[in-house]
Amino acid sequence: MIIFLAPYPLRLKPHFSRPLVSFPMGPMRPERIPLFPLNVVLFPGEQLPLHIFEPRYRRMVRECLDAKAPFGMLLALPNGVVRVGCTAEILEVVKRYEDGRMDIITVGRCPFRIVDLFTEDPLLEGHVDYLEDHSDDSPPPGKRKQLIELYDTCHTLLYTSMPKDLDDLRNEELAFTIAAALPLDLLWKQQILELRSEAERQNRLLGYLRELAPHLQKVGGLRSRAGGNGHGLN
């Protein structure tokens, strides 16, 4: 799936959640980065293809490639952009078009919070504070098992195919991987991105999927009955 860009206003929306934990800048973490508002929530470790066609974003991609630097992705809403996003690293330029457009593959890296927004240039930039999880955070093994089982159920009901095996995935990657793989509400995904506790992320997902699975099973049953009667289901 290729994501196309949409226009956005330049106002920050209040963030959803509780205090966020930041950490000192490392050598590979620039404090000021270009920002890319989009109707997507990008998670650390998630790959995202993008079709770049606006001149300002074509320039951004060229500069990021030259500097081997990331850009920041933020959820764009009708009346502004959110405060917390995720940096994106460009993995590959899949195709370059004669008119300057590009197809690229990116991967989410580091969650960040906007401290200052710079709007002088057509390309939005932000001074950012990078975020890390609380160190004393360890979800119970039983909840991990329940979450993976519910994810398998929901994925199978949605896509009629088994998902990849998550049993060997590192615990700190589990919630982001599941949230990225399912077509969840964008504002709900944003809340998962903002949480700084893997235990809480997994607990939130567990509650969400417990409600989603019966709904998907009901819809699947209705579709099967409608198909058997020769009628479609809208």
C-alpha cells in the first residue's frame, strides 16, 4: 500500500496523555527535524511505503538521504497536528520518476514530542524531545500470551489468513507490532504511541481486542449467512 499525502493545518493539538519520559540526545538524534504530517500513526519498527510528490517533501527526502538523517511523522487531524510522533528512517528509494516524484520505504524508529514548531519555511520543522519507556516495566507473561492469542483471532477474522508468529518477538516490541498490523482507529493508535509503558500498552490492547474479537465474529457470521442466502452484506 502506497500512502499519498494530504494538506494539513499548522496548529498543534493537545496531547492525550500523562507525563512523558525523555532522555538525553545521542549523536544520531538531531534536535531539530523536518516534520511530515500525515493521516497515519507510525510506530517504532513499522515499515511504511510513501509516494512523495509535493516539492517540499521531495526536497525533504533528498536532504534526509544526503545527511542520512530521519524525519518526523505526525498524525494530521482536520484542525491541527498532534504533539507526539515517531521518526522515520528512509530504507530505500524504490522508484524515481522523471518529474521528481519518488516511491520510498521508511521504517519507524524513535517516538518524540514537539517542543517548538517552526513554520517559516514551507517545510514544517520541529525542535523535538525524544522519548523512552519507563525502565521498571515488565508485563506479566500471562497477559502477553492472551494478547497474542487475541491478535491471532482478530487478524484471522479480518484477513482470513493466519498472521506471522509473534511468540519470539521481544516483549518491548509486541504492542507496537500488533497495533501497526491491525486497522485500529487512528486516535486510538495515537494513544498507544504516547504511552511510555509496555505493560500499559499491552493492557490497553488486550481490552480493545477483547471487545473487537466478538464483533468481528458476529460480522463474519452475518456475512456467511448472507452469502449462503444469495444476498450481499453492505
